[in-house]
Amino acid sequence: MEGEEDVLETSMIEEEIRANGGAANEKQRSKAIISSEQMDVEAYASSYTGRTKIARLIFIAERCGNTTMELEALRMAYDEIKKGENTLLFRDVVDKIRGRLGAAYGMDHAWVDGVDRRAEARKEKLDNELNAYRTNLIKESIRMGYNDFGEFYYAHGALGDAFKNYARTRDYCTTSKHIIQMCLNVILVSIEMGQFTHVTNYVSKTEQTPEVLDSVTVAKLRCAAGLAYLENKKYKHAARKFLETGLELENNYTEVIAPQDVATYGGLCALASFDRTELKNKVIDNVNFRKFLELVPEVREIINDFYSSRYASCLEYLENLKANLLLDIHLYDHVETLYSEIRHKALIQYTHPFLSVDLHMMASAFKTSVAGLEKELEALITENQIQARIDSHNKILYARHADQRNTTFQRALQMGNEFDRDVRAMLLRANLLKHEFNNRQSRKL
Amino acid sequence: MESAESLIAHIQGLSSAPEDLAQLHNLLKQSEESLESLAPNLGPLLNQLDPSKHSLGFLYILEAYASATHGEQENNLVSTIAKFIDSCVTEQICLAPEKFVSVCRKLKDEAMQLQMPIRGVAPLRTAVRKLQPTSEHLTTLHPDFLVLCLLAKCYKAGFSVLEDDIVEVEQPRDFFLYCYYGGMICIGLKRFRKAMELLYYVITSPMSSMNAIAIESYKKYILVSLINNGQFSNLPKYTSSVFSRNQKNFCQYYNELATSYASGKISELQSCLEAYKDKFETDNNVGLVKQVVSSLYKRNIQRLTQMYLTLSLQDIANTVQLSSTKEAEMHVLQMIQDGEIFATINQKDGMVSFHEDPEQYKSCEMIEHIDSSIQRIMALSKKLTTMDEQVSSDPIYLAKLGRERQRFDLDDFDTVPQKFHM
């Protein structure tokens, strides 16, 4: 479609437009879309470990609005918590289950008490140890002591205390390795807490260490930074970070993010924020990222469809993915924005090469009504994202080429008027000041 | 102490040569008190003098007479003063401007008391012109003249004075009133750009305390800028801090009106109007507010021309929230007539097609217009430079600057003093 500048061959273009809409539809139907089915909670959960797994499961349970899925998620969360020592979360989940999963998933007081008692004892022991280290002033031991405390609190769900203790180890770090470890710990806790400013801070701190970071750490840092940018709605930066994430990530960071997520987050952010060439260079031709995309074929298809202008299928894939993305603990908040951005991009890209576009065909390509499309285009024209005007009578969109000469004249005249007004106002103000100034002077003299 | 008769004789004798005039002026000043005591009986004396020859003497006697006169002779007084203003000699009255101003004020007051402000318009315009050394000077009579124009609804007469570019200002209060009344006259003539300019002068001028003129001007400025520009941008940073800080206490509902206008929704604007209806009424701005509403319709239609080549009247009515296609057609028609949009209406199928601005910037008139703009701006910037030079060589200013500078290092002497944020 890029090469279709020749507007005289309208018939050809029309065919092309049909191909965009119609043909893609047929292909669509023949292709089974995997993610249109309901999310497989178990498979999803298995790609994560640690606290994030529990958090994600609870998140799904809260939002899915479907009892079977909710109970399934809660059951797995329950099992997972039992493996750890987080009694706070345990109570929470038991409350959420409300006995709907039978006696086996009720309140296990014996377990809770046992864990709490052991925790108390361990805390005391750690406290004593740390005090001993501090009196002896052995840096390394103090660091270890704080670190143990951090791990202890983290395991028990006291994230704030964990964060404090991890951060405290900073004063006792002697080698770059320690610093990196400290930073990674802090980043992990901050992500759990949703404190993404800390994440950005500590990512840059880690990157400043003199030691050459190993590729796994680099990948982890990229992901963390990507998440932080995503949370701050800086989608372009987020996309860059996710795209830079190395394959070494594999399953090394499952306590935060799974490689599939890198593909999804990165892919969607890139679609929403990159232009066509960037998309081609940085996403489609990116060998590294392509491997990530293989993990989530839907996203790969979306990107390819988008690039080759098969918008109908692209948007349909997106629509199918939406339900699942809304259940993602990091992405749910941004799905709407990203989707509308992508849709706008698609609309803009669609109209770009043409001098005139038939709205009926365009509407069918985007699977919407002509009136709805008109409204969308109207909004884009108002924001000056599309330079075109709509012929509402014949339902045709005409590209509008701004007349540089006229606009220059217009702007020059306007500028002249403004200057005129400003200078006169300035002269007057200066005169008033002068007058007041003289008045005050003569009073003083 | 002289009798009135001998004074008249002096006036008649000393009114021709310039050097005699100075002597006469002294004489008149000395006899001011006696004139005051004789005031009520001075009327007949005036008949012995010719205002076109003995302007100065006439002025003194007239002033004394007028300040003491009330009641039944009013009618006569107005015409006497008017005649005097018409025929007096500029050089002579300029010797006693304060007397002249007081006579003119008397005329204004009388005209207003008679509820015939129109009688004062023409004489005061002449008076303003006679009192002005150049058309760049603002006189104390300007506000009085404009008030009469406003009351008499002689907007055109008032506008003829407003067309001059005022630069020299002596009394800030005169200037504020001049701009405020001038702004109102321009609003009456629907010259919104000029009105904005005048009101803008008031709200951005330096002031050390709040004043009511500025507040009222600001209210009108917001409304007019909505009507004219479709938006209201915040005050520039050279606005005096007193004003920009305190205006919220007085004009908050106008700011809210501007916000609801910016949303582009008629319904929101209407609800804001309803909420503050009484306040707009007490401010006497209901008429302007109504114009704001109708300008929003126009603005919305104008926005459509950016997006559409053709659009049915029905669609226009829907998007702009007009009740019928008929009304939409009227609006569009009116706007085409006023040159605000370029469009044609096809009544057969109820379609409006919008066109681009046909101005090609190729015509001779356009070139002339551009050329005159360039000339005007060059003249202005020259004036600015002169002004800058003048200020930087003003002895009082330099003295003050020197005193302030002593506290600092003399090396960091820069040419623009920080205190003068214009």
C-alpha cells in the first residue's frame, strides 16, 4: 500500500481496500484464535513464581467476574501460599474463598499459628545476630544481617520493612556485586509495592556500577525499567526497554515477569507509540525480540497484520486478547489507552497514502459503521493527526494539503497584528511606569 | 482689586499679542477671588466679550460664573459653554487648562442633569481636540467625553477619538477610565478586537492596589475574548501581581464561564449561565453573556468547516446542539454573510458544502495591506527605540538607578533594570 500513490488507478486501490477489509476477514475465520478461549489460569500461573504468582492469581480472582475461574485462581493461590510463610495473605485468601472450596481450603489455624510462632522466634534470632554484628562492626556481617531481615520480612509479606532493610544494606556494600544484589532486591520489593519511582532510581543505580553486568541482570533491569515506564504511561520508552530485553531473560525473572509478558507489553506499547519505520526496524526486524514474539503468536500476528495493513484482522485479534489483558496485573490499567492509540494509528496509517478514501470501504475495513468512523475521524482531524476533510454527503474522505504560501501569509499578518498590539501595550505600560516613577520622585524631593 | 468693568476692559485690550496675554493671565489670576464673589452677576458681562478673540478672559469669567450657577439658567448655560468651546482659541485656553477642564466638566454635568447627554458630545469632542497637544496625548477630558458618548449612544462619535493611538498618559486613573469606557463603546459597535485591546491595557497595566475599573474591565475582557477569539488565555506574566492574585476573589464566575466555554458544549455553558445568572445581571453584562452563547454556536460550526467538505444541515444541528435544521440554516447563512465561513447551502437536499478561504494573497489590495502593516510596525518599533533611549537618559531615572546600584557591584551594571518588568 505504500507504493499506491498513483490515485488515477482508483480501481486498483479499491481492490486493495477490499483486500484490507474483506480478504483479511476470510483468512480470519479460517484461523483459530487461541486466546479467544477463556484464559487457562493454571498455565498462566505456572509461568510465575513467588509472590507475584499469588498476587496475580488474587488479581485474576478479583477481576474475572466468573465464579469457576475465580475459585480456580483462589485455590491455586491458597496452595501457593501454603508453601510459603505469608500468613497475612493467607487470611486474606481464606476470606475471599469464603468456604466455597470445601473444608480442605478453610482457615488452617494450626498452620498459621505455627508459622507465626516460628517467625517470631526467627525474628528474635536475627535481631540478636544483627546486634552482635553491629557491636563488632564487621561490615560484611551487618550487610548479611540486614539482608536476612529483608528476606524474612519479604517472605512474611511486610513489604515496607523488607524495603527498608534491603535499602539499609547499601551502606555496608563493599563490592559492586553487593550493590547489584541490593538493587535487585529493592527493585523486586518496589515492584511488588507498586512504587515505580524507586524502580527507576535503582535501575539507574545498578547501571552505574563499574562492574560489567552479566546479560541476565541486564535483561532483568530492562524489564524492570520497562514496567516502570509502562506504569508512568510513557509507552514509547517502555516499548524501547522491552525491545532491548535480552533473550537471556528466559525464566530467570519469573518472580516479576514472564517472557511472554515481555512480548505482549513490548509489542502493544510499540504498536501504540512507534511509527511505521520504527515498527519495521525495531520490532519486526529485531531478531532478538522476534524470539519473544514466538512465545505469544497472537501479538506477533497483530504486529504483522498492522504492518501489512490488514487492520480488520489486527483489530479482531486485539479485541480477542482484550479480556485476558484486562486480567494482567500490570497492563490492565493501560489496555484502553493502548488500544485507542493503536486504533488511531491504524486509522491514520490507513488514510495516509490516499488522496481520497471511500468511507464505506474504510468502515468495513475497520468493522465499524460509517457514522462511527466519521466521529473517530472527526476527532483525529481536530487533533490535527489526519490532514483531511470529510465529504459527508458522498461519504468520502479527501486529503487536504495545506497551502504553505497562504498559511505563511496568514501567519505573517497575524504575527504583525500581535506585534503591533504588544508594542503599543508595552509603550503604554512603560509610560505609566515612568509617570508613577516621576510622581514618586517628585514627592520624595 | 478691580471692578468687573475694568477687568473686561483689560481683557479686551490685552487679548491680541502673546506677550500681553501673559500679563492678562497674571491679572486674571489675581482677580480670581473677586470674580468668585461676583459670580452670579457675571452672566451679562460675557456678552461683552467675543469668545473667539478674548478666549482667556472669557474662560475665567465663564468658569467663575458656571461654578456658581444652578437651576433655571441651565439651558442657557449649556449653550453658552458649547458656543465658547466651539469658538475659543487653542493657544489662549492652553494657558489655563485646569479652568478649561472645569468648564467642560460643568457642561458634562449639566448635560447629564438635563438628561440630554447628546448635547455635550459635540462640544466635548472639540474640547478634547483643542486640549490635546498631539493626538498621542490623553487628556482628562477623554473619559468625560466617552461617558457622554456612551450615555447618548453616540458610539461612532466616541470611536473617532478611540482611533488615535494614545501613548502619552499622565493620570493613570484617566487612562483606566478612558480604556474602560472606550472598550464599552467598541463593544457597542461590535469592534471586538479594538475593545479587547483597550480592556487589555487596563488589566495589564502596572498597579499597586486593586481597583474597581480593572476588575470590571477584566470581566468584560473575558467575555469579549470569548466572543471574538473563542478562547480566553490566562493573563500574561507582566500583569501586576496584585491584580493576578486578587482577581479570583472578584471574577471567579467569569473564569468558570470561560472553562465551560472551552468544553465546547452548549449545555455546559447554559448550566453555568443559570448558576450565575444574578451575578451577570448585577454586573450589567447579560447582553454580552448572550453574545458569548451565540458565539459558541458559531465557533462550533466553524470547527465543522475544518473537518467536513459537505455536511447536512441536520448533522450540523445535531453536532452543534441546535433544535432544528431551520435554525442551523439561519446560523450558517448569517456566518456566510459575515464572512466568517466560506460555504454554500444546497437547499434541495439540505447539504452545506464548505470551501477553503478564497483569499489567495495575490491581489494588489492585499499587497498594499501587507505593505501598510509593515510600515506601521516599522514606525512602532522606531518609537519603541526612541522611548528606550529617552528612559535610559532620563535624569530622575538615572539618579534613582545610581542610588540603588550603590548597594551592588558597579561592574554588573546592565542596561535593563530588573524592577521594570513591562
